[in-house]
Amino acid sequence: MAAGPRPSPGRSSVAEEIRMDWTREQVRALFDLPFTDLLHRAQTVHRAHHAPDEIQLCTLLSIKTGGCPEDCGYCSQSAHADTGLKAEKLMDVDSVLAAAAEAKAAGSQRFCMGAAWRSPKDRDIPKVAAMIQGVKAMGLETCMTLGMLDAGQARALADAGLDYYNHNLDSSPEYYDRVVTTRTYQERLDTLANVRDAGVSVCCGGIVGMGETREDRVGFVHALATLPRHPESVTVNALVPIAGTPLGDMLAGTPMAKIDDIEFVRVVAAARIAMPLSMVRLSAGRESMSEATQALCFLAGANSIFTGDKLLTTGNAGDSADAALFAKLGLVPLAGEEPMRVAAE
Ligand code: SAM
Ligand code: DTB
Ligand code: SF4
């Protein structure tokens, strides 16, 4: 194979400052590194900022399931999909707090509450605020993902004490309208800005394996790494293909039905290098990932997972499988602080 000059993947010193000026070429060059070089660099950056054996544990709960007006092509909860999922009303506060208490007892550190909304109605905010206050009072970090927020709604959640808001860019700007047509990339960016301005920490990531190209994966990591401030948490989901969703049906039986494991690890590694202080969460799709692939993701800088046997509507690895994996790999729950949160204090 010809060994010609490669474009530089940016500076390699771990002392480099946190940069929001990554060029797309630099991110592409990271993806193009030989796998062992990429992993070495990601692990070096990781160790400069994070304890390599500590993994943050987060638990998800769907507080309002199904019947969503948006047409996200991957989602079981879209009213446009034909997944047979029954739409439910917003849960009552006590049931949410009971689920949070269970998560806390199982060792979880953050409780993430998701609603299948395009955006919350102002009349929903007091109930959601009560959930935030109750979960926080248990000593859990709180995260909500409720769709688009205007500035006032973001401030109301901040006033209730919300720690994190999850709102994903999901893919590259170019691929986005192949995935969802009922909103724009710019609307996602606007909500992220409202969340930031309200002083709530940002959880933002996306999905790999939706039939996108390598260049879309480059564009996705580049979009995250060039936000005005890196997200404190970055979720990397592998598509869970769901029958009755446009993407689940489009990819079924094709070679793209499952993302290549090594390519998935490359996305994790590129995210780690481009956003050194962020917590990188190995998110949906872990249930069908081998232990070896998950171990490679941890080596590539992933340091957060969703625990428990359910995500929002689909299955997750489960506590006993995770306990066995942690024991095998010598991993422990996060004990130290999250670097970006410390930096902000
Ligand atoms: N409705 C809110 C929104 O879209 O922002 C919050 C909930 S939504 C389910 C949160 C994220 O879950 C999506 O942005 C997407 O990244 C991820 N997700 C949803 N369905 C998925 C699937 N089938 N496979 C992988 N990730 C998925
Ligand atoms: C994120 O990026 N992944 C989580 C969380 N944010 C809300 C959701 C994964 C959902 C997987 C499909 C489901 O369970 O419905
Ligand atoms: Fe609705 Fe969120 Fe699912 Fe899109 S991802 S259909 S906004 S619940």
C-alpha cells in the first residue's frame, strides 16, 4: 500500500488548549488515522483529563411515551412510524420519583428523563419542575430531554435546578434532512443556545449507523466540536433498528443494517480527541455490542453509559451484564468530578 503524506490531524500535544476551531479537514484526518494510532492518541488525551477506569452511570426513564408529532426516521415514538407503540400521558411525579429512587439504589449517578414531545407546553413545566426538584433532592444529577425549548422554558428548567439538558444534533448538517423533516438543524442549534444561556449544562450527541457516510460522521463530530462551548456530555448512540420506522425498515437486510464495530469505535475516539474534557457516553445500541467492542470504546475514551435493562422504549444491557463487564475490565463507577463542570465553577 502506498504510504504517501497524510493530512495533519491537528496538534497532538495533550497540553493543547480546548479548541472550538477544529476544521473539518482536521476531524477527517483523525478518522483517517491508522486504528492503533487513533486509539493511542484518544487514550492519551483521555488519561490527561479523566481517570481511565472510572465510568459514569446514568439511568433513563421515558416520562411521556409515544405519539410524538416529529418524524425522526429512527424513532419508535414518532406518530409517523408504525411501531405499534401505545402513546401515554405524562407520568405523575410520584411514579417518576419512585423510578429515580430505584436507579439511585442500583448505583446510578444521573437520572435522565425523556419526553416524546416536539417541545413542552408551558402548562407542563410546573410538573416537570417538580420532577427535577424531587430527583435532585435524592442526590442524583438531573437531565431532561423534552424536545425544543424557547429561552423562557430553558430558564424555567434552570430555576428548578436542572443540571443537564439532552438535545442531539444526531448527524451531520448535510444528512439531517434525510433523517428528520419536521425541524431543521438550525432549530436544534437554537435550543442548545437557549439551554447554554440559561446556565444548564449541555448533553448533545447523535446516532451512528443510520446509513450515513464516513463524511457525515466527520461532519457530526465536527459540528459538536465547533459549538460555542463543547457539550459537557456527548452521547454516541448506535442505531437500534426498529421495525416500522423508516430507517429500521430501510436498513433491514442490507449490509448497512449494523454499523461496523471498528468504525463505531473511530467515532468515539474522534469525539474524545476533539472534545477532551467532555464525558463521552456509549449510549443506545450497547445491548447488541460485544464486550470486546465496548472495551475498545472505553479504550477510545468513552467514560459514561446508560445502565439498567431499558433505555426509553428499547432494551439495554442490564445491571448484571454490566457488573460482569466492569469486573472483567476493572472498571468502577465514576468517583471524581466531571472536568467541564469543575472548570465552570
Ligand atoms: N424528543 C426529544 C428529542 O428528540 O430531543 C427527546 C427524546 S429522543 C428519543 C433522544 C435521542 O435518542 C434522539 O435524539 C436520538 O439520538 C436517540 N434515539 C432515539 N431513537 C433511537 C434509536 N432507535 N437508536 C439510537 N438512538 C436513538
Ligand atoms: C441519547 O442520546 N440517547 C438516549 C438519550 N439521549 C435520551 C436515548 C436512546 C433511545 C434509544 C431508543 C429507545 O429506547 O427508544
Ligand atoms: Fe419525537 Fe424525540 Fe422521537 Fe424525534 S426522537 S420522534 S422528537 S421522541
